Amino acid sequence: MKLNLNCDLQLFQMTLRGGSEALKKKEFKSIDDVMRALKTPLSPIRKFFIKNYLLPWARDSVGIRENSKYFMIWMNDQQRQVQWKIAKMMVEEGLIPDAESMFFLTPEEIQKLVEGERNALLLAKVRLRKRVYVKTDKYKFEKIIKGPKMTPRNLEDNNLKIDRSKGGLVRMTGTPVSGGKIRARICVSEDITEADAIQVNI
């Protein structure tokens, strides 16, 4: 697997391809500078409200948003650490074969095992859910889902439809993660477990 420094180098190259605009240092503007740059005519009362209430509140909200995001990520991490610790303890006590199995049990089923119930059916459910997960993990859903229907786009067929009349070309759409354009051969990975096969050549 070659996904180490190569990835960082590629991201750096993409940034450079974005031109000088991508490398410009961000300038901090004071509230007075922002007010002077406004081209919309405003009454003195509106200017006073924007300068003393709206703009300070908007800037503070950015910090509040980032703090709330940090707290949510921290809470999720704490929860995961506790779950892994419980899973390892369950393995040591012989309740489950491996720590990962706990994440294929419902809270009610975990409670039954912890309370001493020895039911082979629960472990059979874990094995079945692991097999089903291999398939369901490859499902792709729409970015915006309306209503209770949550049918994956590739429920019936995960394969790309290739137009052989055009030399085997296929048009794909998606969300870019970096700026710039590139023309190259692509590899489609349906599952994170296929990441080992990814080769990055500089």
C-alpha cells in the first residue's frame, strides 16, 4: 500500500495548481472596514444595528459552531472508547469471540449477555449480521432523502453501466474534494476493505 507521503504530496500539488489565489494569505478586516465597503445605502439606525449587533454576533457564531463541533466529536470519541473497553472485557470473559462482535448486537442483547444469559442464538445473529453487513456497507444513498423511503441507489446492481459503443467510456458524477482538473484512469472502490489495492504513483 502506497498511501502515505504520496497523498500529502498530491494534495500539495493540487493546491499549487489552484493558482496564486489559493496561496494568498487571508486578510482580517475590522468591522469598520466591512461597513465602509458596503455599497447598499443604509439608514443610520440600520448601520448602528449591523455594526454593534449583527456583525459581532455573526463572528462569534463561527467560534460557537466550531466549539460545538469539537464537543460533539469529543463526546463520540469518549463513547467509542467506552464501547471498545466493554467489548474487550466481554471477550476476556468469554461472552463474545472478538471485540468487533459487540457492535453487531443490540443494547438489549448485550445486556442479556452481561447478565449471564448464554444463548447460542445471539452469536448466530452476530455471524449472520456480519455477512449481511458486507453487502449493505456497499449501498450508496442520495445526499438528500425526502420522506421515510431510504432505498439505496445501487440496491439491485452495484456495477457501472458502460457504453461499449463509445469505447467503454462511462460518465460519473460526484462531489469533488479538491479543486482543479485532471484526466486519468480511475479505479472504483465499492468498499473500504478494497483500499489496500489502491496504488498511488507520482
